[in-house]
Amino acid sequence: MLQVLGEGGQAVLLLPGGGEAVEGFFPGLVEGLVADPGCRVILYDRPGTAASEVGGGLADATDAIHTVLTDLSVGPVVVIGQSLGGAVAMLLARDHPEDVAGLVLLDPTPVNDVTLARQMERTASVTAILSKAPGLGRAFRALLRSSATRSATRHSMTPAARAAALTIADVDLPRLSTAATGLERIAQSFTEAQLPLVPAAVVTADRRPGSSLRRAHQRVAAALGTPLVSWPGAVHEVHLSHEREVLAVSRTVVRAVIAA
């Protein structure tokens, strides 16, 4: 998918997590940003993700996005990325800083931490293999769906957010593994110092202060000159558990870009 919504204003690019399709992934965010402060929102399924007709992966994601943005002639964009989409947002800012006016990173995959990147890539690979066993595959899917249902109830998610949570829970684990392939290798050459200093927000899930993932997010926030943001009860899918807060943070970054 490649679609631009909104008549004008600051361009915003949405990058979903994992290998998920962008349509429906960020409920309320598209409409909210088009309405206020009046953005053009770009929906794009990067190569190798669910609805993309083009193969590819992490290694060539930023060049593919750069080509799309160049063809659209929308100028530098505010990139909003969740999970693996957040990692791609950081890589785009490093590889093509001329394309990035601002960053909103929602519990991003820690491409700035080799150890965590290795663990996540291996976990995705092992889980994908195990999921192909009929009994284990069914058990994985049931567990993920049950967890998503409980989270939706606990956070009083909107109907659209609940639907998105259940769609994410029905993840294609082999496709997720493919989407994460190369994460460790890319992390070996990435440092926070490579990020351009642009208006930004870094949101982390509600984890204990000393967790490795929170520390990785803290380093990214420090490099971007912004405080790390977290809300009580926030989960990895923070754009669903805290839909209004994510919209507010995104608007703040967009307005900072407009004012710069």
C-alpha cells in the first residue's frame, strides 16, 4: 500500500511494527493528525511486510522508503514508528537524514543494542520454527489472542484499537522472523550518535527502571535531546493501550517541526 491522506501540511510517515500492514495498525492516529494540526499522512507498506507486493527486509528498507519519499516530493517527514517500525525510523534518520524532519519512536526495537538485537532476532527465528508444529502453532496463536483480549479489556481500548490488537495477535510468526532477519548485524554498525538532532519523542512501555530495553530507549532519547516518555500500564503496543497519549505526543512533535 502507498496512500497519502490529507490535503496539505506537514507530511507524516507511519511505520508499523513487525511485518504488519500499515492499514488499521494505528487507529485514530491518521484521522487525528489530518484533523489537527492538518497533516498529510503517508501509509506505506515497506518491502517484505504483510501487504507489500515487493520483497525485501531490514537491510534495504531505508533505501526503499527514500525512493518513495523522493517520488512523492513531500519534503522531509515526521516518522512515527512502533517496534520494528521504530528501528526502521531510526535507520532512515541515519541513512537519509534529509528525509527526516522529526521522529516519534513507540517502544522501538533496540537497534542501538547489539545484545538485545541478537536476542530478539533469535527469539523470532526459534518461535517461527516452533510455530510450524501443528500443536505448538495453535497454542502460540491461542496464547497471543488471549493476551491481546485481556490487554484490550484492561486498557478499555476503543473498538478500533481492540480490532488492531487482535489483528496483531494473529501474527504470521515466520513472516515476523523474516522481517527481523539481519537485526543483529545492523545493530553492530548503529550508534545513537548517528541520529540527527530533530524534534523527537521516544516512548517506552511501562517496565522496571533498570531493564535493558528501557536503558536502550533512554540512550536514544538522550541522543535526540528529549526526555524518555512512559505512562503507567503502557504495553509494547502503546499506540493501542494509550491511543490518546500517543496522538498528543505525535502532535507535539509535528508542531515543533512546523515551528522550527
